[in-house]
Amino acid sequence: MVVNENLQEGVKDVFLSFLENIGKAVWVEIVTTEPLCTYYFGPFSGEPEAREATIGYIEDLKSEGAGGIDVRSVKRCRTPTELTIFEE
């Protein structure tokens, strides 16, 4: 039922916002060497959800030509100030 699905999504969004506000949302940190960048993906409510989504992020980075891809961490933390950091 569409109404029930919309309600579930709304509750999930509110919960995720709450986790972000208290610094407990989960973020994935991926580093590449080509180009030399750090990427943050999230937020997620839990580590299993974040790890599952990581597969798609790696595929996207590969399709964009990134090399030396390393999943540096999956952790609960405050929202990063920058989601993509290009190293000089």
C-alpha cells in the first residue's frame, strides 16, 4: 500500500535526521589514488546498510575511471563537512 510505504519512508527519514543531529549516523569513507580523493557516502542508520551500499559506490567510482579504491572505514560519526575531498 502506497500510504504505508510513504509513512515508513517518512519515519525512516526522521530517524536518520535524528541520528545525524546527534552524530550517530553511519558514513562510508572511500579513498582513491586516481584521482587522489576521499569520498564520504551516507548517512545510514546502521553499518549493515552502509556496507551493502558500499558495493554500488565502488562500482560507480570504477565506472568513472577511479583507481586504487580503498574502503577506509564504515563508522558512526558527525556529518562530514565535505563529502568529496580532492587532494593536491
